[in-house]
Amino acid sequence: MTLQAAIRLNGGLSNCVNKAWSCRFYCVNTEFVDGLRAVVGETNISTALAVREQHGRDESMHSCKPPDVVIWPENVHQVSTLAKLCYCNNVAIIPYGTGTGLEGGVSAIKGGVCFNMTKMDKILNLNAEDFYVTVEPGITRKALNSYLRDSGLWFPVDPGADASLCGMAATGASGTNAVRYGTMRENVINLEVVLPDGRILNTAGKDRRFRKTSAGYNLTSMFVGSEGTLGIITKASLRLHGIPEAVVSAVCAFPSIQAAVDSTVQILQCGIPIARIEFLDDVMIDACNKFNGLSYPVLPTLFLEFHGTKNGLREQVQQTEEITQINGGSDFTWAKDQEERNKLWTARHNAWYAALALRPGSRGYSTDVCVPISRLPEIIVETRKDLIESNLTGPIAGHVGDGNFHCIMVLNLDDKDEVRRVKEFTDRLARRALAMNGTCTGEHGIGLGKRQLLEEEIGEVGIATMKQIKATLDPKNLMNPGKVV
């Protein structure tokens, strides 16, 4: 079936544009699927249950909600045509990258069509002199940095998982390097986005890649963190950074959570340009030791990394050691060469799986609050006390240089009482962060589970404004419905 024929199913394009937001979703039938197939070809579409279920869940505890169809577009023109087809038949659209999200963002709660973007996997333009690169949505951060290896540049935003870069933009991801290099919001220059009705938008103007601008509304930042609810990101121009001359990592154990987090605050207050500073509590360190075959002391611990010149590193390390020792920290355990550093940071990045291994067969849910740095010691100490009193398993790890930390809740989804206690704990934690002028999500996004918390965070007018933006760009509520607002 042609696109024109599919449009006629719904009475023509003009009727599609005028449908109300509250319209019922079209029932995906054989004729509609044939229209999709005509655009992407037989090998790039699937209605098999196993494939649909794979695309109806991410790494979160949210239950699987499979789409009706999964498609693999190969270029922006196919994405545009497919979006028009869905728009004119009132069919929901769910963008899909690597499925590594933690808030149920790919769940097809209204059914519809999942756009798997992994076959759009080209690095389109690298300009080393201007420190930028343009990528398609199928490129992951590891693939990009492998490509950049001989250029003297790298892309530092590192959420741990080998996520797709456009997916990272969609969720506003960050990670271990954000304390020095910023999050996706600071490192996205321009986006190409297919809007719900198939129009193609370049958020900063086609092919523009300036380092700063005052030209109108910041459309790029509006789509960073939109979680697929406003459009499908099909291209991203990203800011690159020079690979530092020297890099060294270290591990330091502390007698208490308070001492470790106090050290973090003091390091930042002294203006030390640390590249990474990660906190793991004693439960998390024990889990990482067992999962990765390590032997770190089972104590609250900081993982640190320093970037710069050799002379600059010497000064950074000296100042940091003085601060940690004042707070009762151990001597640094060093990781200086690439292999040692990779082993150290692999252990940190495996924290999610190490936590799950504490209770085989369990599921995980990661909290994601972020508070002002000055309130970090208080909230982590209170959270640890709450975990113990609630009799819950929730190792703590976090990007404490940004005031962001995670309790990796490990639970049995079949135990209704435990699920209830986890829900009550995570709500308390989020509201504790809000009471400290923080946020309910530092990097994972709102997705399915935090919509009420978002309303509490930004207020009635804030939510109303977001809904107005959503209704303007997606009047039929087809883009990843049920998420964020």
C-alpha cells in the first residue's frame, strides 16, 4: 500500500492535522502494516511477538508494554515518511535506541509503532579544527570514541551503558565525567528532528555548528531531555574535547559516609578541576568486589580521576590528598596506565549489575535525585538511615561531584509488600531532594514513573507550559504518549 493510500484511510492529510489531541488511537491492521512495509522494505519490519516484547521494555522495573510493529528506518526521509503515515492514521510513535534507559521510556503503553534507529549508524562529519562531529542515532558513545581515537579528540559524556548518542540527547544523559565536561545539554550543538507530522526541523538551523548563539528560542535544549515526546532525533552535532595530556585515577576509602561526602564538597569548594569523583557506599563496594573479583576495603569510597598536564596533575593530586586525609581518608590506591584505569572504571560502571547480583533473579530500580552540593552529606546520610529502617536492599553510588546519586533498589517484583515499601521509599527520597531545592531526576528522565514528582518539582504553571509545548508540536499526542507530561 502506498503512503497516499494509507493517508486516505483517515480521510486525507488535512483531516489528520485537525484531529483533536484526545482522539482514539487507530487500530494497527494489515493494510497499515503494508503501508509501513512499502517504505522500509520486508527486512526492516517485524510484528513477531518476541521482537515486539524486546522493544517494549528497557532496563527499568516497569513491565513490558510491546508495540504493535517494530520498524528499522535507514535514513531521515524514511523516518519522515513513516511519521506522516502514523500521524495520518493516529498511530503512536515510540523512538528506540539501545534500550538502556531506566524509566520505562520505550514502553508502548498505547501500542503503536516502534522506530528502532540502529540502522542509521553513520558518522557524517568530523571537524577536528572546530571540535565537533555529526552523528546519526544508531551511533553509540563507544563507537564514536573508537572512531575519534587518532584525532586527539573525544566525547566525554559517559552514562556507563554504551547508549546511543541521540538517545542520550533525548534523555538528557550525563554520567561520571559531567563534573568537568558537562552533560548532554552542554555538549549538543544542533539536532535534526522529525516532528510528529513528518516535518524535518534543524533546531539551530541546517548544518550550523557555532559554539554560542543568541538567535531566538533555544530549540536544541528543548529537545534535549524531551524523551521522545516531541519528535524523533535523526542527527546530532556534538561538541568534542581534546584528549588530556595526562590522566590518573585513584581510590580512597573513608571511615564514614559523612567523611567521604564532606571531602567531595571541600574538593569542589577549593576549585580543584577534578574530572570524575564518584561515591560508593560500603554495600556497593562489597557488591562490586564480589562481581568484579576486586578487593577494595568494604568502606564508603571515592573513585577519583584527574585530567591535565603532568605538572597540573601533581598539584591537583596534592591538594586532593590533603583534603581526604583531613577527613580520615586512606592513602590513595593508584591506577595510572590505561589498563588499570579501565579496570577501575569498569567496576564503577558495573555497579548496576553488581547490585542485582546481590539477589539473583531480582529486578532493579535506580533512584536518581540531585541536590545542591552543600546538601549532599545530609541527604545521603538520611537516605542510608531510611534504607536500613525500611529493611530494603539499595546500595548507593553516585556522581557526587554534581550532587547526583543513585540508590540501586534490588527487589522481588512478586513480593507486593516489598514493592510497596520500595515505592514509598523512592517517593520519600525524591521529596527529600525537592525539600532541599533539588530535583527528582539528575539524568535518567521522568519516563513513566515520575510524572507526579515532576509536577511537584516545577509547579502547576511549569507543567501547564510543558503541556502547551507538547500540544503545539504533537497535537494528537502520538509521540511516546504517557511519558513526562
